[in-house]
Amino acid sequence: MKGTELVLKALVDNGVTYVFGYTGGAIMPIFDEMEKQKVFTFVMSRHEQGAAFMAQGISRASLSTAKPMVGVCMATSGPGAMNLVTGIADALMDSVPILAITGQVASTVIATDAFQESDVVGVMMPLTKQCYMPLSVEEIEETIHEAFYISKTGRGGPVVIDIPKDIQIQTTAQTYQFNAAKYEPDLHGFKYSPEPDSTLIKKAVAMINKSECPIILCGHGVVASNAGRNLKAFAEKAHVPIGFTLHGLSAIPVDHPLSLGMVGMHGSVEANRALQHTDLMISFGMRFDDRVTGDLKQFGVDVDVIHVEIDPSEINKNVKTSIAINADANRVLKLLAKDPEINTKPRRLWFEQLDVYRGEIFEEVQKEIEKGVGQEGQLLMKTIVKRLSDVTEGKDLIVSDVGQHQMILARFYNFQTTNSWFNSGGAGTMGCALPMSVGVKLARPEERVWAVCGDGGFQMNIQELGSIMEHEIDVKILLLNNGYLGMVRQWQTMFYSGRFAGTPLKNPNFGAIAGAYSIPYQRVETPDQIMAALETAAAHQGAYMVEFLCDPSEIVLPMVPAGGSIADMIVSLNQE
Amino acid sequence: MTTITSRKRRAIMVYVADRPGVLNKISMLIRRKMYNVESITACAARQSGYSRISLTLHEDNNDNLQQVILQIEKMTEVISARELDINESFWREVALVKFEASQIQFEQFNKKYSFETLDQQNHGVHIVQLAGISKMIDDFLLDLGDDKIIEVARSGFTALDR
Ligand SMILES: Cc1ncc(C[n+]2csc(CCOP(=O)(O)OP(=O)(O)O)c2C)c(N)n1
Ligand SMILES: [Mg+2]
């Protein structure tokens, strides 16, 4: 068999149905074979970064389905592979399993600065969970199987396979055999310990029972291990409130009575105040990122921490734990949820206190939402997001770009569906949403998908409108146009004396752009038009775009200033 | 965290599967954690297909060192990584030293440091080999003085525990 045939065989054996990518000299043999065999739906992105985010969309959205998939993207050598880098680095930061296959110049000319040669393995090494360069055709299949295993087992992450062009077209002798069905990875050094130590669970239960004001921190690992149901059962049984990290959102419905919403830099008042006053953090599948903790020296001082995490190197990294459980979040939550020794404590004082925090800015925010416009008379993002929640009943899938609109979605969207929230968290990569929404829609075709973008991020991968058009991807694009790189403008307002360096945007006619891609478009300028536009978009068969003229003066609050402690949280701009 | 030699020297021993780029990966991680690797040595392990890497860096804080070790262990190729307890292990180094000295001086040094002489063809220029603890090599070089030393090649540490 030929190398290219083995690549396809291994991908098929791993359940791949979609391939995203962009061709070029060094990957042509594989593309040619795909065209011959037509075993995948091939989606051509308009930039390789788009292909990486499309692959992410497949992986992120299918996590919670009966058939989880690892998204696959392909690119040619040199510039093609380099264009993948941002999407791959993003996948590492957010623990998203994807596989990238890149063509490489022929092994005979590697390291001679051949045309379109770059040191892909060298570049990708610190950005991936693993990377490979097979140097014989016989290695191809096993390498791909190992890559899938590593990518999706334990904490997910990207894997890159860089295949020299001559290896792609090599043929292997009759004696070559690889049994995919019986394949077991030979990975002596791969550490994966999903089973929790029962004595630690016992200790944790005792600590939880003792605590008067505990909080659960629900991270991405809860979503990734499909542990929402068990989290809910455990929280209800132990009667403990839940704060979510950005990627922990949508693990369970966010309007659950025990939910405090998101924690951290732009978390809710109640979640952050709870963090400030808790005596026990019970954290699942999260890594105490600086966006969650603020200044570490002032975070969780004298507070007990139970840390359940599949990646041992995350435990005790930022926050000292009292009980470290290196295991799969779902397995631990399953045990906790049915542990007869867990007390259902009323914790009346704690919950009364939480209600006070909940009320702190509630009315002020409610009024703003009702008003719908900001200081400059233009739309408020929070009003749009509230209305979006109304139209979708919180059930649809939301893909967000990066910026103010993202944080406002995280704060105000009423997530109801398990694993319905997709965006770039760890890396915060602008431009992720448009391509990611393509993958999300393909992975969950029965559900409605909204891609919510700022005017800045939308233009970072705007070319992917081409893929959306070509493949008739049914995503509803909401463009929250405030004429600025809003999140940076917010920092400039608050910390740089209002000097708007490099943040105003002279924007194109977005309606004309939508039109150029045959995407129906509407523009919304006043609060009373919001509902109707969203309903039209929701009802439309196929892609649809709504542009909202948003108020540049809107500030995402609360905000824990970068480097500050949670106690420094700014709740309202008129507070002093 | 540039090397401040007042920080405690710590040794980490790593067993890895022989796959391309492992040493590179480990040193990249240590650079990212902003340490200067003081020394890193690798050799084949007794079991074929595996290598043994010992490296030293300077760090006082146990948690920080533990973090480095955990992140090394996270690599797929790494079978195990652990700290070598300084008091429970042997650390040795080899140095090849080329220097100029009169025959009398040379014999005095040899008596004190009992090195192995590799070459003396060149009149008054000697090449010798010292193996032992680093301090002995340091002492010898100090004793010799910069004016006599022509060139020094040191292997870096290799270590073994009890
Ligand atoms: C690729 C990339 N470049 C720069 C940034 C820094 N950054 C974070 S948010 C932001 C502004 C985003 O503006 P926009 O897309 O209009 O969204 P808004 O904040 O206005 O809602 C910028 C520049 C980033 N996150 N990603
Ligand atoms: Mg904007």
C-alpha cells in the first residue's frame, strides 16, 4: 500500500468523517488520494488557521455526544503549517483534542532550506501534546493511531504529524501488517490515571461535611468528561453552590438555584464574593488560571482546597491543595454523588449571605438591560444577549469570539444545554468563532448554532464566510459592532486615562460583505428591533447575519483588575 | 531566574523512551520555566530503547522544583522523573584540562590530584583527565590558575543514587 492510502485508512479507522484543510505542494499526494477515495467530507478553509479552528469545533462540540470525534485538519509544508500554529496553540491551552497532518518536504532534502520547508516539529513541540515525523511508510498507520489515542486520552490536546512528501508516496511491501482493531498503544511513559484513590474520596467527604461555606468550582474538565449530571447530583446532595470557569459554563443549566454563574476577572458578584469568603473550594477539572484567581498571593489564603484534576502537573501549580485527587472528574463526581456519607447541610447563613451578594448589583443591571442603550445612545451588548437567551430559551449552541461580547455572553446567556458554549479561553484567540462555528455545526447538525463576533475578531477570519457559503453551513452570525476593539478600549478607559491607542476601527460595509457571500443580512440599531431580528435569524434556513450597532462606552462589569485580588473587584463604575 | 549560584543545586533524573527530540523537549521546558540548565547529560539506559538523563539546575523552593518534575513527567516519552537527593547520591564529573606547566609543577599537581595523563608531546603542555566530584575539579583549576590553563572541557554531572 501507498503512504497516502495508509493515512486515509488510519483516519477512517478512527472514525473521521470531516477533514478541514488547505492544499499545497507537500500535501498534494494526500489530497489526491482523498479526491480518489472520497471517504471524507472535505471542507476547504480559506486560511489554514480556519481549518484548525474548524477541527476544534468538531472536537469541542462532539465531546458530549454519543460519538465524540477528534477534529482533523491538514495543511501543506512551510507557510501552510505555520498558518496552523495559532489554532494549534489555542487547542493546547484549551485542552482540545485535534489532529493536524502537515505535508513536509521530502526527507532527502529536509534541513537544506528547501522550498517551503520549515521545521514544523521544532515549532510545534512546545505547542502540542505530541508531534511526529514518520520516516518510513510503515510507521504511518501506527503513528496516526497513537496520535488519536494521545490527543483524546486524559486531558485533551493537539497532536501534529508532519509527513515528508516522499514518505507519503512510498509503498510498503506485502509483509506489512497493522491490525487497527487490536491496536494498543505502546506508550510506557503516557500517564493516565482516571481512577480516584478511595481513601482520598473519604477524606474529601469528611472535609465537605465539615465545611460551613463551601463552593464548587466547575471547570472545563467537567464538560470534557461529561460529568454535568453527576455534578448537579453531588451539588444538590451536599448543598453546595457552584461557580463556573469560562469553559465550565454549560456543564449544567446556569440558572440552577445553586449556580452562582462565572467566577473570575469578569465573573458575577456573587461568584467572586463567594470565593472571597469561602472556607472550602471543591474544584473539578480546572487549573486555577490567573483569570480565575487574580493575585495568587491573596487567593484562597487559609482556605481548604480539594482539587480534582486529570493532569497531575496542574495540581499544586498555582494553588496549594489540601486534598489532591488526580483522577477523571466524572468518576470522582459519580462516587461523590452517591456517597451515603455526604451530609445535606442547610448552611443557612452561607446561603443567606450568597443571596445578599446576588442582590448587590442585580437591579442596576436589570435597569440597564431594560433601557437597552448606553451613554452614546447605541445598543448594549447585555441587552442583545438577554434577548438572544429569550429567543433560544438558552438551548442553542453559542460560539463566541474574544472580547467584551464574549464576557457578556458568559455573564448573561442562559445556558441550558450541556456543552453548548464554545470559545477560546486559555489563549483568547480573536477570530476563532467564525471557523469554530463551522465545526460545531457539522458536529451537531440538529442544533441551532450562533456565532457571536465583535467587529474586530470577525475581520480576523472573515474569509471563512467563503467556507460557510460553499458548504451551506447554517450558522447565525451575530456581529456586535461597537466600532472598537472593545475589550482593549475598556482597559484604556479604566487604566490608560482613556487614550484609545490602536482600538478605533474604520469598518467596511458589513451588509455588502454578507451580500457578497450570499448571506442574508439585517442591521439592528434600536432596542425594539432586537427581538424581531433574532427571531428572523433563528427561523431562517441557512446562514444569516445580523449586525448590531453597539455602544462603545459599555464596560464589562464586574471586573477584577489584572493582577489585583478578587477583593479589588470593581462592581460599578460609579462606586466611589 | 537566571542562575544565581547561591540557590541550591538540585539534580533531576529522568528515564525516557528513545524517541527523537526528547532531550530537546526537556531543555525547552526548562528554558520556558526560566532556569539555566547547569548541566544535562544523557546516556543509554541498561534496558534498550530507553535513555537516562541527569540534569542540574538551581532552585531553593521545593514546590517549584516539583512543578518542573511534574511537567517533565507529563511528556509522553518520559517514563519517570524524580529528584536525586544530594545526600543520598553520587555526583561525578569528568574534566579534560590542557595546561602549561614546568615538569616540577606538573608532578606536584599530579601528586595532589592524581589525574591521568593523556598527552605530553608538546613541550611543557599537558593534557590530563580528572574524574571525581566537581569540587575537586574546581580546586584543581583554581590551583592551576588562569595563567596556566589553555583549555578545559567538562562533561557535566552524572549521578547515581544509593
Ligand atoms: C489574535 C488576537 N489579537 C489581539 C488580541 C487582544 N484582544 C483581546 S480582546 C480584543 C478586542 C476585541 O475586539 P472586538 O472583536 O471588536 O470585540 P469587542 O471587545 O469589541 O466585543 C483584543 C484586541 C487577542 N485576544 N487576540
Ligand atoms: Mg468591537
